[in-house]
Amino acid sequence: MSAVKISASEVNKLRKMTGAGMMDCKKALVEAGGDFEAAIEYLRKKGQKVAAKRADRDTTEGVTIARVSADKTKAIISALGCETDFVAKNEDFVAFATEIADIAMANCPADKAALMALPMANGASIADNITEQVGKIGEKLDIVEYALVEGASVVSYIHSNKKIGVLVAMNQASTDEIVAAGRDVAMQCAAMRPVALDETSVPQSVIDKELEIGMEQARQEGKPENMLERIAQGKLKRYFKDNTLVNQAFVKNNKQTVKEYLNSVSSGLAATGFKIVNIG
């Protein structure tokens, strides 16, 4: 039985439909006997194989996109990772990441798993579309991080390299002043990387570890055993000051804490939550 003859126009049509390479499209059409739907399924299966082969690769490049609702009470942040800077700057890749972010904002899924299950314009899920893109591009792609943040007002910030993004929620409704203040705090998060909102938000496991480290440091310095716990508690307070958002010195005026800065913008204004997303 002779092989199916595939015309150049058919190959070009499939390429336009899928974005896959010319030789991949020709092979898919040959394998599918000229059936376009079967050829697309073949390419998707190829993508799944590529994804499996590259599962252990690191997605240290990519693009982070944030979207804020019209009433500014909720926002999403989504980071689509890839392997190389070349792909991260590709217009099609950025458009794909943008479409995912727009879908996320329209649906506000609670977590990454829910996001991956949402359909895109072609009817297939985000997860399936990512697999298909892996087949086209030949690199591992992944939603590195996704988050939904809600509050009386939420402000977003994306760093110039597009690899770092922050959402900050606050306890007062949005105004121009509050948005500006929220952006300042979001930039603070990107620069200073707080581990928690305040001392009550720090996991107990982290507190225990810091106390253990503080006691051992004091012991190594020759401090009396009966003073070790008190010294460690002092070191823990310093840890809270340096690593919790509201207690950090405000980067634009280190004579104020972030908490004091927000209160100076509007009486009682406070951050209620934040999310930092970082690719790489």
C-alpha cells in the first residue's frame, strides 16, 4: 500500500492551525492519513511526549502577569515559565500567557489546579493547551505560580523584568492615594521579600527554628545558659522587624515602618495580605 501523498498546501494549512513546524505537520498528516483532526491529535500526543521528556527541566524564564478587577477588590497573578529567555520574549508566548491571565481574572479560580482545568478559546483546557505549546516550542512550559488575592482594595506591581510580580490587599476602598500607596508597598515586597504579613502570620515552625538558631548563636558567644532564651527572644523580635511586611522599615523613608507609612496616607489604612510571585 502506497504512502499517503500530502500536498504542501495541506502542510501549510495544518501549520497555520497549530503553529507546529513544517516537517512535524507533514509527518502528522502522513501518520493520520490526511485527516486534520487526527493530525492535530498526533501533534498533541507528540507534545505530551515532549513534556514528559522535559519534565525535569527548570522553568527559570517566563513572564508574570497580573490582572485587577474593575472594582479593584480582587486580583490574580499568574506566572508562565519556560526554559529560555528567547522563548520568554516571544510575542506568541507572551500572548499565550496573557490569555491565561485574562481567563483567570474572568473566573477567579481558587488555585493552580482549578486554573489548569479552565477552558481556553479553542475549547481545550489550559493544561492541554500548555502541553500542545510544549510540542510546538520544544521547551518545558508550566504555570510556575498562581494566586488570587481579595480585599477592600488590591494593587498589583510587575517588575520591569516581568519575572517578579506582587499583589497587595488593603483594608480601605480604592482611591488614587491608596492605589499609589499600595504600589509603594508592592514594590517594597519585590525588593525586600518579607516572609509574612506580621509576626502572627509567621509559621510556628519558622519561629521555633529562629529561636533554636538564636540560642545556639548565644551559646557559641559564651553567654550564660540561663540567658540564652531571653537573648533568642530578642533576636526573634529583630527577625520579625526585618522579615514581616508591616514591621519592615519603609524603603522610601526608613524612619517609618510600612505600617506607619500606610497609616500616614490614610488613617487606619493597613495591608491585609500580599503575594509575591517570582520566576527563577
